[in-house]
Amino acid sequence: MESRGRMIARGFLIPRMEAPTLRPVISSDARRLAELARAAGFGESPDEALEWNREALSLLADGDESPLLADVLRWQGSVFRERGRTSEAEPLYYRSYELSVRIGYDAGTAHALNCLASLAQRRGDIRTAANLASDALVIAGRIGERRLIGMLQQNLGLLADIRGNPAAALAHYSVSLRTFESSNDLEPMCWLLNNLGALHVKEARFEEAESVFRRALGISRARGDLMCEGVVEENRAELELVRGAIDEAYDPLTRALEIADRRGDSLRRAAALKLRGAYQRLCGRPAEAAETLRYALTLSAVSEDALLGAEVLYQFGLALHDDGQETSAREAWQAAMEAFERIAARQWVGRVRKRLSSGVTGRYL
């Protein structure tokens, strides 16, 4: 959940260029650098994004308590967050929030609350995430920040989905989609479509999911939003795995992994490796799958993504079971169930209990 117009991505499409030589210490230079950073961050240059944001922050004097400083602090936090460096993002979000409150910058306060909600969601604290997002929505509604309202509706939908309430999730997503379509706001719309398609997959509405993912993929490629494109490819691969079209999953999951590698994104790499491990298991290579998933577990732990870590544990258990390691499989499933219970992911808890009771599945889930 990100507060710059989508769940994760940033900015606008620009040609690759060298970082400009900086001379005057003025806010216009800092803003220009920050915009360059936002563009680089959603493409394949997050390292450049970090550096340009650092330079932008260096231009803003310590005593310059301005909305721009609050924005750049938050944007820098999001570059870290989007690469799975969650703990490095947190203090930047808090600094942005505290500064926004101090100077009466309501939009910055709401955006920072939304970013902090995204960290709570990642760590599995769904109640705190929902409270923070709801607080942000109150502020956004009061000041008429329609784009942020759309993003927060999307994020509340994601939280409802995690909690196993698809009807509430769809209601939030529908409000969000109408908001973005009314202004033809393609950046956040791409991420909303991603989440909407994932919900369709869970509800076995496969044709609708395929159509939504096709639309999201077109938007992300047209905008040069490489990160969103990678997540769409993950979801397309998962769609094929869920409906049993195993061979059709190979290309999108390979593309998702390639994008994560290009961006140096450990979190998205963990998500893509979860899919690769499942693919390997379903192709009859459970030992290979277990090794892939063991590495994905390490990456998800470093990124502090509780839901992803639990999903990888579940797949790890399936691979171990198919490899004849029944005791280890049950241990993995038990750990997964405890993780899902902490997150209050009710549908997943039921699924893992079924595995613990029967142990057998020849499917993705």
C-alpha cells in the first residue's frame, strides 16, 4: 500500500539519464531530483532512485520544514519498502508523518499514515493497518484528496481480502476503480486492477481475472512501470497454477522473476520463487521445489512480509509432503497455520487445517 497513486509503484516515464550536477540549494532542484527518483524507482533503477532522493534531501536544509521535505522523506521510504527493506522505510515514514503534523500539512499526514499502514499490513498486523488506513481516509475525505481516497479504498479492500471477506473487498475495489476511471488515473488504476484480478482468481472467476490482468499488463507496459508489470506477471502465473494450466504458468513466472532480478527486489523475488517452487512441485520435482521454497522463505523473512512468508511455508509443506518427508511437511503446515492465524487470514487457516487432516493435494493450493 503506497500513497503516491498506487499500491507500490511511483512516478512517470522518462528517458534514462545521468544524475544532474547540483549547484543551487533551492527547492526547485530538490523537487526535480525527487521526480527523477520517483521515475527511476518504478522502472529498473531503484538504486538511482535512492541516490537522487538522498541528493534531494541534502538540498533541503535541516531547518526547512516544508511539505516538499515531508514528501521526499516519504518517497525515499517507499523506495526502500518496495525493495523489501522494510525496517529502513519505517523511520522515514515516521519522520514524514511527524513533520506533516507539525507544519499542518494534512495531505502529507494522510499519505504518511497510509504508508505506515502498508508496513503494518506487511508485518501481519492487519488491525493496525486498517485503523491507520481508516484514519487516513477521514483526512483525505475532509480535504478532498480524491486520488488518495481511491488508493485508500483499494488498500482497505486488500485488507478485507486478507481477512477472508471477498464481498467487502470487492465493494472497496469498485469504489476505487470508479475513482481512478473518472480521472483516467492510470498509475494507481494498474495496481487496483492487479488486486481486483487476484480477488477474481480466489473466487474462481478465471475469465474475469484474465481480462483484468490483460488490462493491467497493458497499462504497466505502456507507462514503463516495470514493478507493476512484474506483479501482474506473478498474478498471471498464479492464475494458471490455480486453474491447473501448469505449462501456461511458466512464461509469466519466468518474466516475474527476471523483473525482480533486474530491479534487485528481494521481496518480489521471494514471491516469484514461491510460484517457481509450486511449478516445480506440480511438474513432479518436489526435492527441487523444496530447495527453491527454502530460499524464498529466507527472502520473505528478510523483507518482513508475514503473509508471503506464510504462503511460502504452505507451499514448502506441500513440496516436502510430495518428497516423502511427511513429518517435516506437517511441521511446515503447522507453522504456516500459526502465521495465518496471527494475520487473521481465515480462508488460509481453513486451507491449512485441511492439509493437516488429509495431507494430499495434487493441485497448487
